[in-house]
Amino acid sequence: MTEHSQTSSPEQPRPLVLRFPAAGRRVEQAYRELDIALYGSEEEKKVLGSPRALARPWDPPTCTDPDLRAEVWQWLEAFVIWLNHEYVWDVAGMIPHCWPRHPHLVHEIAVLADLRRRAGHALSSDALEEWHRYALPAFGERMRQRMKSHCEDKDHQAWPAHGRNARHIGAGAARERDVVFQRDLDSTRPPRTPAVVEPMTPRLRLVDGVQVDVETGEVRD
């Protein structure tokens, strides 16, 4: 027996890869309702109501129920931890710990998680191959382009574009855009036809055998 085998302790059993995190009960119910809206019977669709009002977990603002929304955040948090562990080797590809404070990441992570969930439910590997080949690398590239060197191994950094965004939504800039919008709307309206001014003609009335202008009272021959 070697010295290494005598001193080293056996490794604990652990899986080579971790399972994709499951969504909560309310999130799964939201997905079931969406499936009914797509594939359910007419009776089921009628009971469900308007599909426009259904929550879509890949678009968190549509999840207006507080309990459902809380589950969405829990699921996305678990997804980010899983993704960083299973798919990221170089630090440049890590989703930063402050991702909830970056709206662009929140929107994209929700879609990425939804696509991975659907791929995992497919009956073939085609959808998962597409997720590996297209969705995941495209997300990583966009994240690196937008994040640059911000929020790397340090606290969350202030939004670099905050000042420019504040000017964009300010009253002055909004008025300028309104003027441009109004000009465009005016261009869609037919041009006004100038009013034709009829020449003024005296309005005469016959009084005791003579003509009198009813506007001025002048007697005309």
C-alpha cells in the first residue's frame, strides 16, 4: 500500500453533473395553464379565460401574483447558481452575484431558464443541442459586451448609463420627441383646402319702390 493511499481519505460520492433546478409549484401551474391555452380543449380554454392575462415565467413582469413572482425569483436564483457551476470555467463567463440589480440580465436569464426547461422536457436531444449551440453562447457574449469589466470580483457598480438615461426621460428631451412625433402625425393628415372667399355682394331689398342695402341702409338707384 502506498503512502498516498494510506493518508488520503476516500472521496464522498457525488454526481458528475447536477440536475437542472426544478421550478416551484406555482411556476409549474403557470406553465400548465399556458399549455392548456395552446393545446387544451375548447372547454378547458373557456374555463381558463383570456390567454392574454396568463402569467409567463420567462417574462417576470407578467407574473403579478406575489407568491408566483417570489417563486420565479427563487427559481432564477437556483438557475444562475446551477449555470455558473455547470457551464462556466473562466471567470469572464460568470453571471455576477448582483444580477438582480441588472434589468438586462434579469430579462435574459428568465428566457434562458425557460428555454433550458423546455429543452429538458423534450423527447429528443435536438432542443438541448440548440440551447448549447445557440442560446447559451449568445447569452454569454451579450452579457460580456454589456457588463464589460463592471461588477467583477467586487461590489455592484453604479449604472454607467444612469446620467444619460436620466436625460433621456427628462421633460426637455420628452418634449423634443413629442414635437417630432406630432410632425409625423401631421404628415399623415390630408392637406387642408384653402377656403374660397366669395366676393361681397350687396344685399338689397325693395322698399317703397327703391332699393335699400340691408347691411348699410344705403339707397341704391
